[in-house]
Amino acid sequence: MSKRHNTTLKELALALNLSISTVSRALNDHPDINEKTKENVKKLARQMNYSPNLFARSFRSQKTNIIGVIVPNISHYFTSTILKGILEEAEIQGYRVIISESNNSETKQTEMLNTMTQFGVDGILMSLARKTTKVDDVLRTLNRAPIVLFDKVSQKIPCTQVVINEEEAAFNAVEHLIELGKERIAIIKETENSYNSEKRYAGYLRALEHHGIRIREKIILSTEDISLIHGRRLTNILLSMKKRPDAIFAITDDAAIGAIKALNKFKIKIPEEIAVVGFSNSASSKIIQPELTTVDQPGDKIGRTAVKYLIDEIDSPSNNIITKTVEIKTTLVVRDSSLRA
Amino acid sequence: MSKRHNTTLKELALALNLSISTVSRALNDHPDINEKTKENVKKLARQMNYSPNLFARSFRSQKTNIIGVIVPNISHYFTSTILKGILEEAEIQGYRVIISESNNSETKQTEMLNTMTQFGVDGILMSLARKTTKVDDVLRTLNRAPIVLFDKVSQKIPCTQVVINEEEAAFNAVEHLIELGKERIAIIKETENSYNSEKRYAGYLRALEHHGIRIREKIILSTEDISLIHGRRLTNILLSMKKRPDAIFAITDDAAIGAIKALNKFKIKIPEEIAVVGFSNSASSKIIQPELTTVDQPGDKIGRTAVKYLIDEIDSPSNNIITKTVEIKTTLVVRDSSLRA
DNA sequence: CTGAAAGCGCTTACAG
DNA sequence: CTGAAAGCGCTTACAG
């Protein structure tokens, strides 16, 4: 047998002097077929190393059993934990997963959506590229295949959205700082109004209001790119103020770690002088000194949940397009950066 | 037009009162077709939101343009950078990528190989699960589709293997410590003889020999699971010795970071008393205090290279099975954990 | 219990 | 310049 050759039903049928139909049925354990025949067929199939061509099967059944996934950046840790959940759940349910990256480019994202529908995926899981504005492209895809959004979502797209309890999580994080006795709590958030940043900011505001703490515009800082470097830069600005904050809530771990790096540099005691809380529970949050208090986002569960909702829609396609939001609970992981002395 | 409906060539043909053949050729800009006809066809195709069913096309051409990827753990940072490279290069070359995780289980790995060949992927990229012993399964797959291994490879599998210059990289890392004036250099490696651990250990030995430094068995430590926790544990053992080492070379960043955490706890000066060098240039290596000297592994390049070699084999299937090793160069990133005072 | 035939959507050699 | 027909590998309703 030469290399790269795949045995087909036809070959088996020829060798056994049976019809293709019978061979197919025998392999699929169809009740009609004689036990003896089944045995013979299966034996030869094993010998000839036969395995069904799933592509042909999918083609016939008009169902690919493939889920397409589009994420902004695959090497972002939180994203990779979601992907892990997606892969696990998809495998359990008998689906394969095609992954692609939009690199936060809307153009690329549209291209990916097109390839995926052309390819005939049964459904699409997507976390939106930053600044996704031309929702039309996504809506057009929605006519072809069900979509479930996760993490970076948009209410403008009428479909199921799997997110964490952003607002509540931020509320809890800030309340934790207040209970620690902190009163001048700065926030480092995004300039652009992403779903996530907006919700976390709302939680911050609500916590302050709820506890009767005055909102100080001066210590509400924003940045385009919510990274370690900008977390550090904005913290330096906070430190240059006449009246420094006594806590910093950064809406990402990266920015919070940047903040800690800045505070460490000036030998400011954490959490006594300034406490810090982040968001994500990334691997780095346990590496930084002092270890970072942060919101744990269960990526695995988000991924699994998104897959479940998507497969539900694949199995029972409904024509009523609705925006449904599914919230996954998070927990605050308290570490040294905000531990009561 | 109802939801979830895909226009087909047949429908276009019917609407235009043309044959399916003509419509197909018009859309593919076949020179035989009348310009006017092409225009009409294309116009209607746009109106009816037609896009070709790639599944049908693949089915006919017996080529899926899909690459299967199997990795032990998708959320390992280094792996995700390789995946990034794979996705980028695959897209450029017009391939789609199916990703799955073996979770370091050989059984699961075999299953994935089977599904992928059944599915008819054009080729497979794989990083082996730990302790892959039953090479037979992989060899059987090799009869169906070309395989290129990367990172976790095995010489027992006759195929192209894309790796980094493990031995040389370790040699350079240890030589760097020697040039710093260190003489009692401990190594933290894996118990099990993985390709990577073996090569790095060989580089360590060669560097010591090359510089006429005696090899001390006592400070050559091994662990099953080369993680932060075990890096810390083994470092504690090193610290309990009568004569402590003056440097630690850990064959992963995780273990090196564990080492630094242990040293920090005992307020041991890094690098003056004990210098530390890791391997990977993970995100965490820039977070830990002091920042970690480590070997930068260009994941992106590894991924791209693996895709290129695989597509070469897909395009020109050769029957001569050979083991070819492709080495990607690394660089040592010197940071505070080994910086001359 | 087994077989002949249709069909999934597409491309292309062959005919006119 | 256009069309009828075969075929990629499989499943299944229909017939016997």
C-alpha cells in the first residue's frame, strides 16, 4: 500500500464482492445486515486500515461539526484559558474547532467571518476586536450561522453574549478596598468605552456612592492601551499629586502590575500607604511582589458555557433573533497587595 | 430570504436561465465566458449573497487546506506564541487551522491524530505529549498525512522536527554565568529524559567542561514536574547545603522564578550571592523582582517555520521518509538576576 | 438481507 | 461561447 492512500468504501466493496451500500451499513451496524457479513466487512476494514472520510460525510449531511472561533489575541493568557474551555467542551460534544486571530483589526475580523461561513462552520464563537464599529458585517454573517459572543461583546449585535459579572466584580473589588479603610481610591481604566471598561467603571462608581464616598475626578485616569507600561505611567502621575490616593483599582492585571512596579520603585508601602487591586487573576499576579489582589475570571467556564449555548442554537435554529446575556460569576482573590496589616 | 440559507450555484443558474457549468465558470473568470454573461452572473451572485461552499470544493479536489495542530497545553505561554506564528503563516498560505489539546495524555493524543486523519487534514503539526512512548500510533498516522513536529519532538519519529538550538542555548546561558565569575553552578532539570531537558543538560555539562569547572553531582537536581513550586522546593534544598551554589540554571522560567522566590524569602542577594538564569523568556520573567535572565525562544518563528516545512511536504509528497531537524536560533536576554554589579 | 440509484455543491474534460 | 455529464466518498429511501 503506497503512502498517503486512504481506503474507501468502494475498495472494500470491490474486495468483498458486495455493494457499497452494504459495506456502509455493515460498518455502521445497521440492524438489517447479516451478522456474518458485518464481521467480514469489519475485519477487512481493519486490515485495510479503513477510516471513513469525515469530509464526505459532512458534505452529505450538510453539517460540518466544526465551530469557528475568532479571538483578538491568542497569546493573551485569559484568552488561552477560554480557548482551553472551548476545546474541552467542543470535544465532548463531538465538534472540532477552527481558531483564528483578528489581531484586533476589524478588517481582518470581517475576513475571518467570511472564510468561516464560506467554509460552512456550524456556528461561530467570537470575542470582538477592539473598536468594532461596522456591526453590519457581523449581522450579515448572523444570517448564515449562529454566533455567540464572549468576553469582548457588544449589545449592538443581537445574539447570545457570555460575559462575567463585570459591574458586580468591580463593585466587590472596590468595596473590599473601602472595608480596608481606604477613601481616596483611584481607578485606571480605558479611554475608549469598551463594554468591559464601562461596566467595571460603573461598578467602581456604584461602590463609592454606596459607601458615601465622594467621587474625585482627578484620580479617575484613562489610557488608550491598558498595559503594564501605561499602568506604571499613570501611577507616576498619581504619585506626583499633592494629595496621593490611598488605593488604586486597575481594570486589568497588567496595569495593576505596572502600578506596583511604580510604587516599588518609590519604596511606597503596599498596601499600608497605597493598596492595589487588579482584574483577571493572570499568572503574573502571583509572580509580582507583593502578590496582587485581583478578580478571578474563570476562563474555562466561560469557554464551556459559550460552546453549550452555541450548540443549543445549532441544534434548534430559531428565527427569532434576540440579545441574551449570560453572566458568569467571578471571585475576588485577596493577596498581599491589599491585605489588612 | 430565510435565515441560515446559503445560495448555491444551482439557484443562480435557475434564476439566470443558464447552466450550472456556465455560472461556475463565470464566477471563476474562465476566459471562455462572455464578458456580458460574467457581469450578469456576478451581479446576481452579489445580490443573492452567494459564496462558494468551500466544503464541497475541498471534497471534490480531495484537498482540505486544513492543517491540524496538536499541542500538550494551549494556555502555556510559549505554546500560544508558537500557535500565533502558525495561525499567521497558515493564513498567508491559504490554510485553515484546527487546534486540539492532548493535555499531555498519550491516549488523547492518539485519538486526536485519528480524528484529524479521518477528517482529512492535509498535514499535521504536533508537539508531543509528555512521555510519548507508543510511537506506533504516530507512525501509522504518518502513512496518511505528513507530520512536522515542533518543540517537544522525538528522534524516534521519522519526520521533520523544528526545534531551537537547545544545547547551544544552554551552553551560552551557563557560559554567561561562568563569565560572571560563578563556579558552583547548580542546575534544575527534569527527571524524565525529555528531548529538551536532555539537550539543555548536555549544554550545561559542556560549558562546565569547556571552562575546566568540576562537575558536582550534588548540585545537579531533577524534578518530575518542572514548575514554580518545585523550583522553589529544590532551591530550598540547595540553600540547606553546607556549601551553597553561587548560581542556579533552571531549564524553565517557571522553575527559575520559583528559585528567585525562595532566594528572596531568605533575603539572599541576587545575583551577588546567587545568580539565576531561566529558559523561555516568558511574560513572568519581566515581572519577577529581580527581573530574570533567560533564553528567548522565538515562538512565532518556530510556528511559521513548522508551517512552511509542512506545506512543502504537502505540496510535494515524497515517499522517502527521513528525519530532518531544523534548528531555530535563540538569544540570551540578560537581566538583573545575573547582571554584573 | 442486499443492491441500484440519487444526491450533498462543486469543477472540469468532453462535446457541440 | 455554452451545456450535459461525470465524479469526489458517503448515506439512505426505495425496491426487490
